[in-house]
Amino acid sequence: MSELNDGVEVAFTGERLHVGSALFGVDLARHRAAYAYAATLAGGARVLDLGCGSGYGASELSEASGSLIAVDRVRPDAGSRRGAAQFLRADIGGLPLQPKSFDLVVSFQVIEHLEDPAPYVAAMAELVRPDGVALITTPNILTSDRVNPFHVHEYESAELASTLVPHFSNVEMRGIGMTPPVRAYNDARLARIRSIMRLDVLGLHRRLPRSVIDWAFGTLAKVVRRGIAQDDGMPEVSERDFPIAAPADDDIDLLAVCRAPIARN
């Protein structure tokens, strides 16, 4: 299985999600929950999606916003460009965007990929208006599989908050939970991953060449989900199966609602 980007096949890594992927339908619903929450704040707003991935979330969020710019280092899927979102290829260190020009800045499932999150969070604080909102999601390390090679650092709720408060005066931590069908699926997924990882007694998943590690992770992601589909069936879920509420240890994701950006000296 490969990913398609502008008609060009690239190696599947299990990290970028694409609309229509039956094996990753639960993952898509999980990520869409954050975009659905963002949509409640986006009416008439100028929105920035920082790290938009394949672009499906940005495209859907653009329907609720006044305007939306989506940024990533790679091109979005062709289907995502059919919406109202404007896509921009750029790195965080060279964004051609005006400071304090967005009512809402969202960045979902990005911060865990960064060795030093400070420049990224500072850029968000600089781009959002003083009365605007920034939303950040990331996996909850307490429920994570902890084997994703693309994740440099995963967070607990309090640690994420402490990372953000130097840049925002008001940080409200929330959690993205799971309904029973999703929790049962996630438990089955984690059990299968742990069963496979127990076979790696030499810790090769940390020592092999990076290209092999990335390929193995993508393959593992498909094998695990195919096994669940065959044995138990994939649950039919939507973003409503990932309720957002006060943070709890068993949430699947963390959600930070950041206000009152602190100006740089």
C-alpha cells in the first residue's frame, strides 16, 4: 500500500491519514473530533491550520470559517484542494504570514514530532490575534502505544500545559475521550502492538536504519488493523465517539485551548 500525493506514489508510513481509508477510519474520526471542535470557534474567523498533513481537516474546517490558510511541508491530497482552504507549502521557520493576523490557529498532532517545540509554539503565539485562540492536540502518552518512530516526545496534560504557558497567559487543558466501542478497539490495537513488540527482544526497532524503521511502522499499522478487522470487525464511529471534556488520564489525546498570546521581547 502506498500513499498518493498529486498522483505520485510515496511510501506509506502510517503517519499521514487519507479520506477513504477503511483501515484507518477510526483514526480519521479521532482527528476529525479536533477539527469539529475548532469549527465551533471558526464562524467568520480567519483561520490558520499549521501542519495540515493531507489536508482533509483543513478543507472541512474551511466550510465553517471566514477564510482558512493551511500550511505543511508537503502537498495536500488532491481531494482536499476542492474546498475553500488555501494551501501553502512552508516550514515553521519561514512562514510568509503577517503576525497577529489570525483569529484562530489550529495545529493538530504536530508538537509530538518536534525536538524543540519552543519556536513552533512561539510562532503560533505570534500569528494569533491578541483576542484570538490557538488549539493544539497531541497524543496522551498515558494511553499511547509509545512505538511511533515519528514521535520525538509525547506529553502528559500537565507537561503540555507547562510547555505552552511561556507563550500564552491562558492555557486551558482538555481531553479527547473515547466511547466504549472506540475504547474496545483501542485496547485491541494496543494488545496486538504489544504482542508484536514482545518479539523484538533485541530492540531492533530502535537500531535499524531509519528508512527500515519507517517502513516497518507503516507495515505494523496495517497488519494490526487488518487483524482487528478480520477477528472483531472495525467499529463504525464518527467524531462524536471522541468527546471533548475536562482532561482525564485515560483520554486518547490532549487538547490545549490557548488564549492571550504573550508578545516576544
